[in-house]
Amino acid sequence: MRCAALTNVVPSTPTAKEDGVPQRPPIEQAQGRISVATRGPGFIDVTRDVDAWLASIGADEGLLTLFVRHTSASLTIQENADPDVLRDLSDALDRLAPREGAYRHGIEGPDDMPGHIKSMLTAVSIGVPISGGKAVLGTWQAIYLIEHRDQPHRREIVLHYLGSRGR
């Protein structure tokens, strides 16, 4: 995986106080991208790439929105301790959107329409709070890209951070 930071930071104007109380940190925004090479169906942990991008822009406290720009891949926050959880989730998605379904759309192969359904059932965009420059996740949580197609692909996740930056 490769973390490519295409960054655009826009500061806001902090609120001034006349009583000598320090100003709040300015709210800024930044956008970037993470490119992920997939090997076929499955979950790919992108948490480290997300944290690396946040560090590269000096993120401190705020909100990160992640958006995958594909209709047969998706994003989720899930357990990162027991790999059986990811296998069970994958099996459940296969039961909900079986390859053998009677789909009208089949131009791109038998895995394409189930991939569209799986991405609709999961999420193509998620929001994550950021504190101390890192994603605020539970002890056993990670951010995953889910590949729904059989063949390897290069997927792009767009990142948008809104918050304060460390000085």
C-alpha cells in the first residue's frame, strides 16, 4: 500500500476574545488520497496508512471522512484481533449477495453485481473522530477497505480532515 498525500489545507478564522483568553485553534481542512492494491476479495487494514496521512498533515483534533471511489469496494470499521470475524463477515456478505443470483447486470462478470450489492450493504463513506492526531478507534478496531471483486484492483480512498492541526 502507498499513502499519497495530495493535501489542501484551508484555515478558518479563530474567534478572538477581548478578555485576554487565548484564541481557540483554527479549524482547518485537508484532503488527500490513499491508493490501495487489492489481491481479490477480502478485507485490507488501512489504519496505519490513515494514521500516517494524518501525521503528514499535522492533524490534531477533528473529524476524518473517508470515501472509496468505487462501486464494488467499500469501507468499514471492524474487529482486528480475530481473523475469523472478517472471514465470517465475508461469508455473510456472500450469502446476502450470492454470485449465482439472477442479476440483469452481468457485462463485467459474475462477481460484479454481487460486488455492487455488497458495497451498498456496507458503506462507501465513513467518519472517524481524530484525537491527538490519530483515529479514535476501540482497542480491537481497525479501518478496512473491503474488496468485493475477484481480480486484483487499485482502489483509491479519498480523505477529508476537518479540525485543528498541531503547531
